[in-house]
Amino acid sequence: MSVRYAPAMLTQLAARLTDRDRRLIRMTRDFRVLTSPQVSELFFDTDDAARRRLLALTRMSLLERFRPNLPSAMGTAPYHYVIGETAAAVLASEEGVELSETGYRRDRVLSIVYSQRLAHTVGTNGIATSLYAHARRHQETELTTWWPEHRCATEWAPMTRPDAYARWSEGEHSIEFFLEYDTGTEPLDRVAHKLDGYARLTESTRIVTPVLFWVQGERREANLRKKLKHHPGNMFVPMATGHSATADGTVDDGPAGARWLPTDLDHPRCRLAELTKHWPGLGPQVAPEASEEDSE
């Protein structure tokens, strides 16, 4: 049962929070879980500064943390953070609602600790945090929208369930896309069959939105590309694949960089925003309206 928080207590606690703290706990809530390296690249200039502030927020019961068990050969996992009940109460107060109205339940929040989808959720979130971090360093870039999986399910299920929907800009180029984050655990036929839902969505909405597949390694990418090229859905949905081992040039820009290869090309790889140069027919999209909170 949730504790009832007195307004004076919440006011006193909120006074100790910086604007960055509020953004951090709100993003942790929206993304379900963030690792310490992800928080560091999102909000801090050094890992030490991130660790110190995360420890302080944990001691204030604003965040809760855990470490997944890893095989001994893989070393120790970083701390993973979820929103604490106190932080949920602070955010509810700021939004003018009771904590009970937000749907917060500690057991539900902590269910991610044992979820078989933990690695998938963390990996998907890592694409977002990498893009946000890139935008922090480069003024001409911006991740204007990022909808996590649960937000996408609310919008498009049961037709399709993207791992994320995003809008990314770099200079004069911008792209809207659905993300499929592949951990390598699903059969490739099942991954390719996800195109069926995207094809139905395209037919239903008349909005053509590219689907980008982020995979674990060059060999799996090559095999997936064969499946995607022969799938009927490729006639309706622009697609590209990418993975972290790909690096054209000396600068590692992560998923913002030249990591993406459209399925109808063999080379060269494109920067994320410049994929639209390969798909010039997309034009302006009439996508779901995004509020300011969508990009936080």
C-alpha cells in the first residue's frame, strides 16, 4: 500500500531537486529503467558526477537501483535505476493529481528487475540516450520525439508494436522512424514478419514511416537483410538496418552516424538523418501530435 505524502513534505523535498533532477526522474519513469552510463550520457559531463547525484537521489528514495546478475566472465553489470515511490509522488504533485491517479505501483515498477525483456528494454533505451547525448554535443542535431514501447502500443496496437517511434533532425535533414531493436534471441523469420503489421499500418493511415532494425552484429544483420528483402512487406515499408560494430570513418557517432543501410542498397551506409535522401518520396509526414513531454 502506498504511503500518503503530506503536501509540506513534498514541497520540502521538491525544493531540494534541480531542474536536471526532475528531468532525470521523469525520464526514468517514462523509460521504465535507465542504467548509470545512460543517465551519465543524458545529463552529466562525467561519470563521477553522475554516480554522486544518482547516489544522492537513491538515498532520498527518489530512485531505486539494482544490478542484474551476469555470468562471471562478463564482469559486473552497471546499476539499473527505476523511479521510487517518493519521486512518483513528487511528479504527481507537480502535475496536480493524487499518486493513486497516476497508476504507480511499486511492485509493477520493480517487475522489470526479473523481466525477460530487461535487456531488450535497456538496449532500446540505449538508442535514445545515445541520440540525446549526441544532440547535447552537437547543436545542429535534435531528438524532438521519442516514444517508448508502451506509448507506441497505446497508439498503434494491436496492428503493430514498435519498440520506439522517434523524430530526429540533423542540419537540414530530418526523419521520423519506427525502431525495432533486435537482441538476437528471436528467429529471423519472426523478426521479418513484423513487417506485416507495419504494412497494415501504412495502408490504414496512408502515412509511410521507415522501419529501422538495430541488430547485434554484422552476420545477423546480413541474414536479416536477406529475410527482409524477400518479405512482401518490403513493397510498402522503407527499411534500413544497422548495428553498433559498423563505423565508417574515424568518428563514432553511434546510431546518429553512418550506421544505417537501406535494404535496397549494398553500400554506402547513411547517417540517420540522411536516410531521407535515399527516400525522397516520403515528404512531410502527418504523424501523431507530440507534446513537449514526448521528447523528455
